[in-house]
Amino acid sequence: MSKKAILIGATGLIGADLLGKLLASSAYSEVLVITRKEVKNTNTKLKQLIIDFEDLNKHADKITGDDVFCCIGTTAKKTPDKALYKKIDYQYPFDVAKIAFANGAKSYHLVSSMGADANSSIFYSRTKGEIERDLKLVGFESLNIYQPSLLVGDRKEDRFLEGFMFGLMKVINPLLIGRLKKYRSIKIEKVASAMLSQANKNLKGIFTYPSDEIEELGR
């Protein structure tokens, strides 16, 4: 039976790739994107809920589906205000989770980050750890947490830095073996593929995937 997906973060690196995969998948008859601005796509399976995330509760009756995919996130450079940063990386993903769960969603798939730790002294890592910790309390039949390392993709900003890091990691990656494999850089499409794959395995429980496992799942 075809399912309905809910996606937040559809305009980001992973989210945009995942959106294409969800729309192409026969497992889903509808993909609801919750977004601040319209996504340019004419696929008839795509439904868009264009809102201010501060008003999520006003639209709770529309946030229904089977599988929730959270690819939303920001950076310190884009969002230097820590209060706003935490809303984007913690509050909005958590609010969507609570609403979707109350409306019958069974699984939640979160793009987190390597090093996520609710007790970390580093704000970024602590915020990621806090959302992981609190999502475990919501009650989803299946909670899947993806912790990629350095993401490789076509970023519109910082092209020089991205090119430098990509070139550097191409040299370093083969040297990272054994327990160090999780530190290898990973392509965004591998993360998106892993999320789609795990969502269609009817898993039950809480699962955390380090970067090297994501690489294997995304093949």
C-alpha cells in the first residue's frame, strides 16, 4: 500500500535530493513538504504546506502522513543568533515530530551529525544531541537517526572551501580504515538514499547510523 511522506528541509542539500527520490518512489503516493517558500516542482505527488514554522500548531490538521523525514538545519555562518539556530535545528524538528506522531505517523528519520551529544560543551553538537535525545521520547514505532560526517554536495556558497575540502578528503578517505571509516566524507545522495531505504524496511525501534553505515545503506 502506498504511503504518504512528510518532509521538512526540502530546499537543503540532502532534502532536495531526498525529495526527488521520494517523488520517484512507488512506495509513496504523496509527499507533503512543509516549507517557508515554494519548492519549484510540478510533480503531481507533491503537496506543499507553505507556512511560518512559528505557526506550525495552526496547521496541525494538515501535517499527516506515515513517514517523517527531517533534513532541516542551518550553520553558524548563516544563523549566528543562537536562539534562532536552536529553533531551526531543535524546536521545529521536535514540533513537527509531536504533531505528526499525534496524527498517526509511524516513523521519523532525522539528519543529525557526527559528534551529536546532549552533554557537549560545543553548542552545535549539544543542539544535535538534544534533538536526538528528545525525539526518543515521542513514541514513534521507528526512529532513525543519521549521523553523517563531512557532506559532499553542490553548495551554492563557499565553493572554494568546498572544493578544497573535497579534494583534501579524496586524499584522506582511503587512509581512514577500520573504526576510522566513519570519519570519511560522504556524498549527500548517499544519505538521502539511506533514508529512503530504511523508511521502507518496516523497522521497529530506535536506530542510529554513523557515517560509514550510512554509506553502506545508501549504495
